[in-house]
Amino acid sequence: MFLENTVNQKEQFGWIEVICGSMFSGKTEELIRRLKRAQFARQKVEIFKPTVDVRYDEDEVVSHDSNKIRSTPVPAAANIPILADGCDVVGIDEAQFFDAEIVKVCNDLANRGVRVIVAGLDMDYKGNPFGPMPALMATAEYVTKVHAVCPRTGNLANYSFRKSQSDDLVLLGETEEYEPLSRAAYYKAMLREKLRKMDVNSPEQLPSKNEGK
């Protein structure tokens, strides 16, 4: 839950809202919804995303459902404060891809009276906390965790299972590369991956010293 109007109007501080969850959980959709409401209220809004995110469009934040809003790609978190000067509301998508400076940037903006809305993956494909997201969630006033639906169990999904074999931490992708899974389905999928790697690397699968002589 979050409040869009403060009770004590004399306190001019802003706040931070974090929208987190797995792939395909509607994080960006919810971010765009809140930002468009602010625009409708004639508030000055600026939206930022990391330059690495070019899946749908270079200059727009786009959800999986093709809902979009104009944004400014930035290479580092340090670029945001200058570009956000004079704003009432700042939106940041794919926050997990930013450097650790994003935490200070968001808090500094909030301390200046700006409403900061951040969206990002809370866990990477290994199930570990992703980048600066834990610190952002800890310092935010409002945290909303959204969920996808697990296609294997029908339960709520909060893990992003990577179907491809890449070990890169940052790998942009869609349904071809990722699948949202529930805890039970994710545990079973990771166990199968572990067993598969053990089979590939087992001594029985390696050539003997006498082969080829």
C-alpha cells in the first residue's frame, strides 16, 4: 500500500515506492500506471531506465503488454539528479541494472520532496537478491511485491527461471529465455539443472586414458 497525499502538508519531504517481483509479474505495467496518473494530475514527471535495456524501444519504458511511456535512458545513476531537476515525480525502471549509487540518488531525491517510484527484479535467475534492489526496498516507505502465475503449478510465481544456458548475470530476454516459477517449481527446475550438469561432468562421461590409442 502507498499514499499519494501526505497527511502533514507542512512536511515537504518526498518518499520512495518500490515495485518488485519476478519476470512477467507486471512491475513495469504498475510503474507506468502510477506515472500516467501523476501526469494526468499535471505533475512534472520524468522517467529513467538504464541504457542496457533496449528490448522494446530505446527511448520508452514498455511493458510486456505493450503499454508504454516516454523515458530517458541513462548510463549511470549519477545522471538522474541533474535530469530530474524540478520534478514532482521520478520513475525508474529496471533498477536492478543500475549501480549501487541508485540508492543514494533515490533517497536524495526523496529528501528534496520528490516522489520516487522504482521498479525492478528483486531476485536474479539464481534466486539471489539482485543488485541494489534490497537496499532500495529497505529504505523505501512503500514496497509492492507483484507476482506472475507459474505455468507449471498455477500458483503465484516469484522466481525468474532462466531456460537458456548462459551464466551471465545480466541477460535481457523474454519468454524464450525466462519462465516465472513458484517456489516448488523453481526448486525442482534448479535441482534438475544441477543433476544435468553432474551427468555431463561425471567421470563415466569422460573419455578414458586408453581411448584413442
